[in-house]
Amino acid sequence: MDIDIGLWAAVGFAFAAYAVVGNDALQTLGTFINSNRRLPWWALYLYAAIILVGIFYFGYFQYAGDPSWGRLSNVKKYPIFDVQWYHTIPPLVLLILTRYGIPVSTSFMVLSIFATVSGMQSMLIKSLSGYAAAFVTGGIIYVILAPTIERWFLKTADQQHAPIWVLLQWISTGYLWAVWLIQDFANIFVFLPRGDDGLGAPALNLQEATLAISVILVLLAFTFANGGGPVQRILKTKTNVRDIRSATIVDFLYASLLFYYAKINPIPMSTTWVFLGLIGGREFAIATIDNIRSPASTAKIVVLDAFKAFVGLVISVGLAVGLPPLGAYLANGAFSG
């Protein structure tokens, strides 16, 4: 007996929602969680949840029922078709890799199997551009900040910080979280039904949309209760990210880069690559100027993070290429009789 295709869409959506939120907590909420550990996790969660709900419904009404903020609107790059069992495998793999703390790109891992070759090329070009721009931006800005502001942060790390930094960090986190949601909602909602109006907008009524966002809110709560998950280990290897003042600057720069790329065009991109680029450029500047470690040691850390992201890309492409033929092979009764 065939399983209702709606079940596979629901399973894929659930896997994607948890994997995307858990993996990208490193990029968007990691510094926020690290520097506010004195507060209960549920207080931090409520702040993130309020922003998530606001961004979701604003995009839903602004884009006529499309919670992906138009990222899936190009049906030539992201065709509309029924979700099969094999579409749920990439987010499941992403969920497993996330448990091991590997910073794979959710956009590539989840969207690759839905995208055409043209769609994949567009995502790859935009993501590579984002990594390079973020690396250069982080390097240049922290060449200026490392011997001045960041050095002062390191010397005064044990002192009581001015209350203004708490306010600024919560504002920068809200800014970052909102922009990230605009970029990455497509990675979750690609599994849900999309209309045939030529725009690729998910055909969700208000009740269905509310149920979907409720599922994401529950999964987000698990992520906060778990302190951000295993992927947090990458963030903790970087210099001075627990300082609320440093975290504020990192979040603001990262959010501004994502906002810039969101305004260029609606093509989905890897926010993970942008984050790794920014953190990599920052680490090179600070570690070199302050002699925290040798350039070779710093390069090893940065290259290792980039290599993990590259491994994720290879896996996602392999799944996108291999799973549909496998699904067709099994559907044709290859193992029957």
C-alpha cells in the first residue's frame, strides 16, 4: 500500500525544521546563548520566538501565502512536484551531521534535491561570493578592531560591562535572527505544498501556516534547552566570543552581510558559508595581530571549518543526484518477484 504523499511532506518538513534550527543556532543565536548563560534558557527562547513569529507572519501576508519570502518563487530553478520518501533523506542526514557538530550548509543539503542544475549553480555562486566577501570583511574590520577595541575587550573581560552592551547585544541578535529567517525559511518550507500559480508560493492556508510555525517553535525550544547543540563547539574554539561586547559586533556584521545578500536577489544561499567566512577572517586578524597563535595554526582551524562545509556540499550533491534515480528504481518494482 502506498503511503499518502502528504505524510512524506510532513516528515521532511519536521526533519528540516529541527535540523535547520539546530544547525543554524550556531550562526544566529550561538553568541547570544554563550554570553547570556546567566539567564534561564526559556527567557532567551521567548525573545527568539517572538521575532520568529513576527517575521513568519509578515512574510506570509507580504508574499501572498509564501512563508519562504519569495526564495522559492522561481519554478524553473525550484520545480513544483510531489514530495517522495527520498526527499526526506537529506534533512535526516543533516540532522545526523548536526549531532556531530559539523557545520554543513542547510541550503545545499536540503534544497539541492529540489533544485535544477541552474538552481544549484545559482546557489553555489552566491554562496561562494558570500564566503569570500565575509572573509575579507571580517579580516579588514578586525585588523582595525583587534589592536584597539578587541584588545580592550580582552583586558577588561573580567570587569563588569556597561548595561548598554546588554541592550546592544539583544538588538543585534534580533536583527541577525530576523535576517537569517528571511534567508532560510525556504529550507524548511520547500517540503510543504506549493501552488500552481507559476509563482511557486506554498499553498498554505492560515490554519496550516499556523500549525507549521507551531512545530518550528517547539523544535526551537529543544535547541535552546540544549544550549545550542553540539555545533556550538566550533564557536567556542574562536577567540573571545563569550564576551557580550565581541558577540554584539560579530552578530551585527553577520546580520548586515545577510541583509545585503538578501537585497541583491531572492536566490537562496548558504548562510553557513557567510558565517564561516566572517569568523575565519576575524580569527586571522585577531590571532595574528595579538600573537594568540601562529598563522599556520589559525589557518588550520579556518581550513578545517571550511573543509567540513565542503564535505557537506559534496554529500548534498551526491544525495541530490543519486536519490531520485534510486527512488524511481524502487518504484518500478526492482525488487519484486
